[in-house]
Amino acid sequence: MAVLIVGEHDHQGLNAATLCAVQAAAQVSMYLDGGVHLLLTGSGLGDVAAAALHVNGVGKVLCIDAPHLQYGLPEEVAVQVLSVASSYSHVLFPATAWGKGIAPRVAARLNTSQVSEVIAVQDARTYVRPIYAGNVLATVHNSDAIQVLTIRATGFSAAATQGGMASVEKVAASPALGRSRFVNSETVKSDRPELASARVVVSGGRGLGSKENFTKVIVPLADALGAAVGASRAAVDAGYAPNDWQVGQTGKVVAPQLYVAVGISGAIQHLAGMKDSKVIVAINTDADAPIFGVADYFVEADLFKAVPEWVEALSH
């Protein structure tokens, strides 16, 4: 049987986490006879469906297009997934806020066990997932007939968006449940890379002391490196940075090519969200700070001197 990915998108293209789920699905399908199918739900799917056709590894794109699916409400999308799930051995979701809102609903209705935050595939029923804030990796074997998985993007590279030759199949939408309704959304516009998929992330912590210092120190470095801006939970709780910048177990999990931690001590909650970064640079005055235990390079220095000097060097 084939593997189904439930794709997250903005009606223009697939998000990065879905492309990583495609890569995970390709690994699962190696142990099966079927291929990889991608399910898109929404209203006005023409652009995103056209883009999805070329994703490498996807053999078929299923489109369920209806007005009540425009805003991707979990209750409504789950019904659409259930309408096709019985034809698949595996149903995969990106481990994003959107995917995590739908996957449990689908698993419960299918009476199957959900395996969350998969970071590696060992075979068609055996997966690796982090537990205890990432300090332990658990190998999980699931014997259920239909496997429901959420895929952590940091565990897999993104599938190429060129080279695929998928076919498109339109699927009739199930009637709307009408148990929830979309009220409003506020989208923050930014020229910076999206935090969860950025190649470079610069994060600030409580050591910055104030919101003004956070802006004065972190933003110029992020600009110089072309980076996304992140923050520790302590910095967010103190009001230095908005909630959507939080990196950690209760924030966003990132794995950029370069992660710069400025004034961050490295509490376990924060380390769980960034320790898979390829190169970690930490700047802190405390040589015993936990962040130094995972850093590839650490600078024991006053961040208010070290960071401006770095920015000055980058400008030449």
C-alpha cells in the first residue's frame, strides 16, 4: 500500500516541514510496494497543486477543494483525511502546530496509536523519536494496521521541489462538520527567513537584560548574517521578544546550518529545540553555562562587546 502525506501549505506552495515529511515518506515506502501520495485540502488549490506536482518522490497529488476547507481548521481537515485514509498503510503529518492539531483526531477515529515527532525510520513499522526533552531517543515499533505519524522536520532533509512527475486526482469533499469557525488571523510580515526553516538563526536570552538591548544587539547581528531571529523562553517571558520567536521544547524546534546563542545559559528546554543545529556558537560570560556543553564554538566574553565587534568585522 502507498504512504499518504497530509500537506501543509499557504495556497501558494508547500511549507518546508511538509517537504521534510515527503523525505520521511520516501524512506517508509522503501519497505512497501506502494508509492508516496500527497493530500492537499483547501479552497482554490490550483497554485499549490501545480507546485506539488514537481516535488521529487511524490507519485500522486490528491486535491480536496471546498470553501469550508479554506482556513485549514483541524476538525474539518481531519474529516477529509479520514475519507481516504483506509486506502493507505501510513498517514504522515508534519510535526507543526497545524499537523499536531489534525493527527490526533485522525488517529483516534482510526483507533490507532500515533507515533509523534519521528526523526528516523528504521523500517515500515519501526521509528526513532526523542523523549525526555530530547535527552533519550526511543525506538518505537507500531503494529497497528494504519500507522499515523508526525514527522519532525529537523530529522529529515527537505525533498527537492523539482524533478517530480506526479499525477493529480480530485477527490470529492466530505460535508462540513460546522463545529468550529474561522474568526480571524494576524500574519506578521517580515523580510527575514522563517525561523523554523532558516539556514542561520541568531537567538538572544535573558542575559541581554531588556527588550531595548535585545533589539540593539541581536537584530544587527541577524541582519549581518542574513539570519532569522530567535529567543529563549526566559527572554520571551520577560517581554524581550514575541512568542513566535521562542526556540525550545515549548517553542519552535530548529536545526539550521549555524545557530548563534547570545546570552543564553542553555536550559534543557532551550537545548531541546536547537541542539541538532549543524554548528552552534555560544556567547556568554559564564564558562559553566550548559550551552557550552553543546556548542561547537564558545566565546567567554561580554556580549555587549563581543557582538558589536562581530558585526563590525562582518561589515568589512
